[in-house]
Amino acid sequence: MTATTEDRLRHMNDDARARRNARLLAIGQALGGSGSVIIISSGGIIGHMLAEEKALATLPVTCYILGTALSTLPVNLMMRRLGRRAGYMFGAATGIVAALVAAYAIHVGSFWLFALGTLLVGPYWAQVQSYRFAAADLASDRFVAKAISWVLVGGIASAVIGPQVVIWTKDLFPPFLFLGTFSASAVLAFMALILMSRIDIPRPAPPAPGDGARPLSAIMAQPRFVVSAGCGAVSFASMSLVMTATPLAMVGCGLSADMAALGIQWHVLAMFAPSFITGRLIGRFGKEKIVAAGLVSLSVSAVIAISGLSVWHFWAALVFLGLGWNFGFIGATAMLTDCYLPVERNKVQGMNDFLVFGLNAVASFSSGVLLNLAGWTAVNLIVFPPVILCIAALLWLAGTRNRALLPE
């Protein structure tokens, strides 16, 4: 048997394992993403029901994002040492506990206990975020893109499952509104735990000494890192700022919680569905232009939201908001890959996620305060300054690169 034939057989065997893993991870993405959608679409409404100080209504959603931010680096370290299967099983188990704590908090009417429950979701969601990378771990070069796409299909499924769970379970245990929703979320996490016990990804080899990795500070000092991380964080935080406030604003305008949940469904679909073509668009037009298109879409969302208070204004704004996140965040992530060597990947991705979700937590908390103190228009107006700053940074980076290419 020739070396070429042996390599071909090895890739076939690896792709067979990769396909099986990708299917399991896609279902896991659908289950874990549904839990996230449940918090986003109902967390602010529940917070408003339970909190004495209504300005704190979105704090539970903020705690969910803060828990994710605080978990990104420890979760990354855990999976490097114990492997993805052990890490993902731990994350799903944490999701079960978190959902049960939140359900009990609703039963006893405790706002702060409910916020604790959403905070505990953080490690679970931090690991769900890495499912797309895990799908590519064993895949050959020709199967990597398809493996990632399969996981993204799970994200699209979560956009349908999550809101429907809210609609069908929120009145399950009267008079405790949404108690059934978080009980169902615990069931979804338990199903994910069973699935994650069946993935087949070997533990990573320990890092070799003298691998040539640069200090993290040196990598973060690169102008391209600063701009890409900044654009990614602003894209995610701007989306989070408006998205978190939208269900509360819709209910405050006399629309139903079901209409708010359906709006979040269209929003999450807009977040994930374009992912099938985003890579091709980046290849054709360039990373920076796609990021800029995402930032423009975020601005369009704010303009639509300010223009009216009908259900169609809210839903259209949410769609453009999701599309802006997709182009802005995925494009910025692609820019980030130019900043590090393969051996530096884990620590740079972990730090980037920490920065992204840290700013996200600030945006989410500010969302409720702004909505309560200044109103829906103010929530959307605040999107413009950071978006304009990021577009200026992209233009500066392009100019710097072009000047560097000029002969002296």
C-alpha cells in the first residue's frame, strides 16, 4: 500500500468520525442555542416581573452574558487539558443546574436568584460557542467548511425551537408565568448532555516546548488585532444592546410576549442563516468590506427602530440587527485569524471572546437602564457613535496597509 493510499484512507476514516461528530454537535448547537434564545426572549420580561427596581429588568440577561465572558478563558483551559467531550459534558450539566435554579427562582418570586440562574448558564454557552471549531477538529481540508456549516444549521434550528418553547410552555404552570419554560430548558440541556457524551474527539497533545508562540501582549499590540477585536466587540455589543431591550419595548408598546418571542426568532434566523454565504462573500469582497457592511446594517436597524413602534418596525429592525451581527462579527473573526500563528490560536481566541462578551455584558446591562430612563429611541441612538468609530478604524487600517505597500 503506497503512502498516498494510506493518507487517503486515513482522511476517509477521520472524515467519517468528523461527520458523526458534526451531526451530534449540530443537534447540540440546536439544543444549547435554544436555551440561549429562551433567556434572550424572556429574561427581560421575567426580570421586569420580579424586580422591584424596573431599571434592573435586563440584569438577568446581562448576568447570562457576563457568565459567558467570565467562562471563556477557564473553559478554554479546561478543554485543552481534559478534552472537548469532558468539557462539553460539564457545560451541559451546568446548563441543567442553571435552568433549574432559574425555574425555582420564578416559583418563589426571587429576582436575584433568577439572575444567579442565568449567570450559571455562562459556562454552558461559552462551550456551545466552540462547537463549530470542534466540528472541524478531525475533518480533512475538503470537509472542514461542510462540518462547520452543519453546526450552523443547528444554530438556525435553535431560532425556531427556542421561541416555540417559550410560546408553548410559558403558561404551563399557572400562576407562575415562564416556570414551564425554564423547566423545559433543563430538559434541553439534559438532552445535550447525553449527546455530548457520545462525541469522539481525542484529547489534544500537550504543547511542545519552544513552539515559537509570541506573548499575548505582543499579539494584542498589532493594529489589526485592535481593529478586528474592536469591530467584533462593537458588532456583538450593539446587537446585544438593542436585542435585550426589544422584548421589553414591544411589551411596553402593548404587543404580546408571543409577538416578542417571534421577533427574536426572526432575529436569530437572520443571525445564522447568512452564514452559508458569508464565507463566499468574504472571499469575493474582502474581510474589511463585509465587516463594514455589517456595521451599516446595524445602523439601518437603528433607523428602522426609531421610525415607528408597530410590530413590523420591531421585526424588521431585529432582522437587520441579526444580519449586521453576522457580517460584522464573522468578518471581524476572519480578520482576527490574520493576527496569530496556529500555535497561538487558543489563547488569542480566548482573549478575543473575553473582550467581546465583557463589552456585551456592559451593553446588556445598559440596555435596561437606558430603556427605563431614556426610552426606546435612546437605546437605538447610542448604536451610531461606536459604529462610526469602527468604520473610521477600518478606513484607517486600509490606508495604513496601502501606504505600507507603496515603494519608498
